[in-house]
Amino acid sequence: MLPEPKAMLDRSNSDLVLIVDDVPDNLAVLHDALDESGYTVLVATRGETALQRAAQALPDIVLLDAMMPGMDGFEVARQLKANPATAHIPIIFMTGLTETEHLVAALEAGGVDYVTKPIKPKEVLARMNVHLQGARQARQQVRQAGQARNALDAFGYASITVRASDGKLMWQTALARDLLLDYFGTSAPQTPQLVVDWLQQHLPAAQQQVEPPRLSVEQGARRLSFRLHQQTGDSEGGGDWLIVMREVSDAAVIEAMSLSFKLTTREAEVLYWVVKGKTNRDIGEILGSSPATVKKHLERVYVKLGVETRTAAAGVAMTKIRQLHPQFEG
């Protein structure tokens, strides 16, 4: 009896191999040899079954019989390569056909290698090991990226993964989804164009492991910053990049200025925007007041701070803010 696919496969310490062959004796010989060598093994006797199991289990490698009744191995390989979820899986053809045109057909269908029948298990294991090295590295990268994302989430950081080649949003935390919708009105798979432009502009430096300047987007007294954390996929087309997002609300900064300098809330808001380099006209538009009203508030701020100029007021305020909120970015 052929082994059934396991509902839950432990992939932590072994590679998963899918063997596809319509001859039970061939399956049994390979299954036993691979199992003894520490591999986790799935089997399929028909092309349609092979496609289903490959899509469900995402094996690390496929050993594929070229000639089978119904859907042959060449068509199975073409369909595996056409499916984005399984396109990365290396395929080794097993064939009794040694004519050049058949071997070429196997490679053109998506195979990375082939072994000839009758099957020699030691030869198969040696060929597999060569092609599995890349799969192991890719799996390790995914595991490390997942650990990094989990750590960031645990500390309250939002994070997203963006594909550099086309700017597609590949992954996001729940908090990141809410922030992108709030600040940009976008949702997956769309990445805000501002973020895409920033990533692509600084990609050459990032690939040289030089951290680019952070992107910062303001919304009133709230600020959302983006920091390029690490590459999580291969480098083809620029790769996938994990971006860490953090929102800072400066409402606490405004409250601190109000208490420290005995300002009204509106005076503290005006001073906050002065520190941020805004003109009276800008501040009026932000707060819904006229520039003349902003000027009156600012004159009272001068008196309470004991200064006479806008620059002096901003300097005094910045010194106090950095004492109370070292992370503040003026």
C-alpha cells in the first residue's frame, strides 16, 4: 500500500519530496531510500494528483516520471511552473527515454535535471542534494523574515513587505493595514506611490547595506515614519523588502508644552507648528484660524517664554521638548 499524504507535515528538520510515478514498484524503492535518508515523502501516481498535492504541500523538490498515462510528466511540469505558488520548486525528471529531443523537452518543460531508468537511489539522492541547497536557503530566509516580523509586531511596530520591481504590497500586519488606509486611503496589494518611489530611489544604497533616510508623512500632529529594515526575498528584480512603520502622535508634546510654559492649548498648538517651521499662514490653515489670530497667539507665547522672536521661541521650545520627549523630530 502506498503511503498517504500527512495532514500536518513537520518541515523543521527535513526536506519534503514529492515522487510522481505510475509504477508502484518504482515508488516503493524511492520512498524507502528517501525515508531512510531522513526526507519527508509524498507520492502521487497520476499527474492530476501530483498537481493537487504540490499545491497543498509545496514540496521542496519533485521527482517526476516523464511518461505516464493521461497527463504526462512534461505537462505536469509545465503546469507546476505556470502556477506562481509552485513555480519555484525544482523538478528532476525520471525517464527511460535517452534520446536528446526527450531530454531537451524535459528541460524546456521546467526540469532542472534528470535521471535515467532504471532508477539508482544513490544517484537520485546526489542529484537532489545539489538542487535542494537553494531550497534550504530560501526556506531559512523565509523563517528568519517571519521571526523578524513577529518580533516587530510584539513591540507594537507595524510592518509591510513590498516587492521592489513593481511596488506590490506582498504582506502586512493588521496595524499596518489600518495606518495605510488612514494616511493614504490605499489597501493591499496597492502600496502608496510615495512609499514605492522612496523604496526604488534608495534601493541601490540599500542593496549595499546602507540604510536610507527614513520617509516621514505628517497628518496634523500625527506622523508616520517608514524605515527600510531588511531584504526578505531573493535579489531578482530588486527583491522583497520588509519596511517598518511607526506612528508618533505629538498630542503629548503639545500637552507638555502647555504645562511647561503655562500656555493655553491653542497657544501650545501654535508654538508646536512654529517649531515645525510653519508660517503663520500655514498654521492658520492647519488650525482653522486666520494668520492674524495666529499672530496674536504667538505674541502671547513670546511673553510667556520671555523671548522676542520666532526663532528664539522655537529654540526654547525645542530644548524643553527634547528633555521630555527625546524621540521628537523637529
